[in-house]
Amino acid sequence: VWEFSTQSYKEAHFATYPEKLVEICVKAASKPNDIILDPFVGSGTTLKVAAELGRRSVGYEISEEYCALAVERNNQAVLVGGV
């Protein structure tokens, strides 16, 4: 069992989670310069932590509102496409 204090992101939606949780998982499952996939980007917590740990990342998010949050939070370019 892992225990973490909650961590909020001012602009975020209801399902944010602590960066420490992501950090442990990213460190355990990857090495620097690997690519991390986040299929539910939300506010971009995983992308942010991956970058801080020297990983590249790719994320998907169906909500344009959440995509905007992730871009703002991570200050990164995003490719947007449709089907």
C-alpha cells in the first residue's frame, strides 16, 4: 500500500493524483529518454513528471478543455488530429 498526501492543481479537473505516485511508476517502468504513453492525459500530471525525469511522453485526451490544461501546465507543443 502506498500512501501519499493529496496534491491539487489549481486549474485541474476532479481526477488529479499526486505527482509522487506517477514518479514511482515512471521510475520503475522506464529509463531516461524512454517514451511514456498516457492515454488519459487530463491535466497533464504524467506528462509533467515524465519530462522532469528525463522521459519523453505522448498523451491522448478526448476533452479539448483538458488538452488545454495539459498544454498550459506543460508549456509544450501539441499535435491535434481528428478521425
